[in-house]
Amino acid sequence: MTFKFSSFSFLDYMLCMLLIQSAIIKAEYNEDEIDLILTSTQKERLDKFKQLMGPQLPQDYMKEDIYLVKWLKVNDFDIPSATRMLLDNIAWRKENRMDKILEEDWSDLNDEYKFVIEAAVAYVGDWDLRKLVIAGKGRRVMRYVDKLYEESNKILRNMQGGGSNSTRANLILEVSRFNVRQHFCPGCAPILGHLVSTLHRHFPLTVNFLIVLNTPQLALPIWDFVKPLMPKKSQEFVFIYGTNQNEWHKALWEKHRIDANKMSRALGGEGQDGLDFNTIADNNHYYQCPTTP
């Protein structure tokens, strides 16, 4: 198959942004929810859901309360809806061999398309999506995104096993190098959409917020147009910031309690570089948050 990339029109750009928005629109996250705290009614529904689903869950970690409660919360504790969603996810995991995905050879993507632990930072602006599409690797990079989320959840489970109360992370997308040619080609849009849609469908409540930093000036008016069309919960989940580092440093602390000064120099902070997933995988996917001096 031959791909021809002509100049990208403003209308093409709008369609691409709306495709991404259509994936985001399905993400119904509530920043005020705390996974470890339930009302008595919610606990009763969790116990019932656990009894109902237990025999159908293929992995031991799936039988833990901290895993099951996320499927209930994202469905407003409606047991039939949570059951359908979780059963669909189990079928998806089996079809896509997700229990073996971390054992696959990802050497062609791991080094160049990095995912780093500071919060959870993906330097998506450095990802040359067009090159992958031309090479026929569009579907592979979507699976790579699934692998990153699977890995993130394994790290969180290992942290919980080590005594941490961590149940979610903040997902930061750094996009300073975003450009029309490499990231908004016709075959790139489904990859960007998958980055958000698979997070909601198969890894619910893994993240508190999706935060986009250093958004190019061209994209900000598009976001201002799209945001009011989104459900309120989705608007509360996604935060888009421009290239003014002082502004988003302040916003990270005031809105998300992230101290940007302690982040890596790549993000304008004074802290150490974050650990990429290759390093954490070498440590059996165990990560310990740095202690505050």
C-alpha cells in the first residue's frame, strides 16, 4: 500500500482533533473519587460484584477489591453495566494476548518511543507517528500503547503490594514537538484516538487527569472550540496547556498538586530525570516513589 501525504488543510486538522475528542468524550472520570474510600452502599455492591465476577476472572489480581472497584466506579456502581464492561475487557484481553504482552520483543519501539515515570509522562511530541504509519506499523504502535498501559497497571499493583496506597497516576503528554507532518497525517489520527479510548475502555481509572503540556499555539483555538462540546466530566478530566512554562508550572501545583520544580529538566524542573519503563522492567516492574526531603 502506498501512502500519499499532501499538505494538511485546516479542515483536515479539525477532523483529526474531533476524532481525538470523540475518544476523549467517552472518558468519564471524577477527580474527587478516592479508590480506597467507599460508602456502605458502595461496599455492599462491591461485595456482590466480587461474588458475581469471581469465578469468571482469569487472574488473581483481578479478584482484588482495588481492581474490581474501578469497573464499578466508572459505571456509577451499576452492577449490570460494570459486568458487561469487565466481561468485554476479559474477552479483549484474551483476544489480544494481553497477559503475554510484556514478554514480547518491543526493542523496535522502546528506546525511540519512550514512556517515563515522573508522574507518568509520554513525550508524544517526540514520537514520529508518520514514520510508523508509512512502515505499516500503525496497528503495532496501538498495541504498544496497550502495552504501556498494561505495564503502568502492573507497576501500580507492585507498588500496592509493597505497601503503597497508590491507585492512580497523572498522565502527562508532552507535545512541544507536535507538528502537522509527523502527528496529524491521515493514518496518525487513529493512533492518537487509541491513546485515549483504550485507556477508558480497558484500563479505567488508571489516571486521575490527562494533562497536555506545551501544546502548539495552532492547536489551542481548536481545543477552545472542542471543549464546550464535551461532557462536563470529560472536561474535568482533560487539561490542555500551552507553551508558557510559568503558567503551566503554576497550574500543575494549584490544580493537580504536582510540584513542577521537582520534575525533570526536560519539563523545566530541577529534579532528576524520570525512569523510563525499560529501567523499571529490569527491576521486575517495581518502582518506589522518591521520598520528599
